[in-house]
Amino acid sequence: MCSDQYPVILVHGWNSHPGTWKRLARRLESEDVPYRRFDHTGMKGSTMPEIAESLHDYLQKVRSENGWSGPVDIVCHSLGACIVRHLLEVIDGTERTQTIRQLISLGPTNNGSALAELFNDPEHGEEIIDRLTGIFVPQGFDPAADKIVQNVRPGSPFMHNLRTAGLRSDITYRIIVTANPADNPDFFPWFEGKTWEIGENGKYRATLEGDGVVAHQESTLPDIPLEILSPPAEPEGQQPAPDQYSHINQPRNPIVIDKVMQYLTNGVGER
């Protein structure tokens, strides 16, 4: 198998669906890269460890059906990264039966989510949910009843297990994030172009170093550089509009897709 034809598994995030990968799927097809989309939309009400177990079974199934005996690449979005990492680092961290070449994450919540914490905040939660209803959260959203949201809170047992498991030395980790250095409110209008994060003092603060939903500090992993993409100060021609760099639109952004394809087809190289 050539280095530019490793099979790719696509894993969507919370309150999303496999259709979010439509544009990337077209690129994969145009370059003859085999791929499959893991769909966990039918597991609403499940925890992230339960979804990770389902991903394990899915990987075994698609490997068998397609004769994929070697390594595969995984591309994931948002907390899809936590699902994948729980499988690879917690469930399979010792035996390493899952052979993965690269884990490429878009806007991952590797260190938990300040927004998930805000959803549960007695003072600010209702206002934040109202702002994002129909945009990022569904009508009637109840964070206390959402097991995935509870899992991704920074202080949750799930996040503790992920932090203490450690990264796998046999996998190359890639992290692609977006930012709004020009402070353009159109980037993510619901927060005036900014992203909420939790400061060292434990208080919420707004930053331009984020995608409207996930701050850079929430995506970082030890010794893994962030690939930061941002809209030009004055978009011209066919360049994506500022809002196309926000968290919601990352999987559809052609600049992000170009970077993903670069990683998938150019080989692993040096970290």
C-alpha cells in the first residue's frame, strides 16, 4: 500500500453527523484515498466510553470487510477526538491492537471544554444556551441530562482518565485549530468573534485564540504543535469568509481540508 493511500476513518463530533465530512469525502475520492465515516448519531444518551467501544467494533468490522490489515489514519472533529483517544489510549493503550498511523484532530477538546462547564453554570448557563440554541445546541437542551457534555467538563472522571493515560508513541498526532486574530465579530457572531476559556484563576474569559467553541488551550497536547489557521484580515476572491473558520464549519472549510489532505497524502514525517 502506498503512503498516500492509507485508509481513513472520519469521526464527527457532538450534535453533528457524518454529512459534515461531505466536502472532505469528495477530496478523498478524487485522490483515490479509501475512507469510511463512523456514525454515532444513533447513540444519543450514551457516554463517550460507550461510543469509543462502538468505534472499536466498527474499526474491526471495516478492516475485515475491506481487507485493511495495516495502519489507518483517523480524522476527527471536536469531541470526536476524545472518543478516539479514549479508545486508543485508555481502552487500547496497553495491548495496542488498533494500528493507527496518524490521528488528525480539528478543534479537539483534548483538555475538556469551558463551554461545557458554562452550560452547567448556574449564573451564566441559561444565557449561553439561549444564544446557541439552534446554532450549536438543540431546542430544549438540558446539559445535566447530556452524558457527553458531562464527560467533556474539564474536571470530569472521563477527562481525568484521558489525561493520565498518556499519548501513544506509535501514533503521530496532528492538531488543526482556527483563530480570529483580526477580532472580526463575524467569525463567530454569537460570542462577538471570541471564544470562552477558563483562566488560571478559574474564571471565565474571552479569547481570540479559539474557534468560537473550543479555545486553543483546550486543544493542546504535550509536545504536539498546533497548526493554526485563520481568515485573512481582508478576504479576497474565493477565500472562505471569516465564519467558515469557526468551529462549526471547520470540516467544510477548504483551507482546513487542504491541510488535512497534506497530512494524509504526504506521509508522517517528523513531529
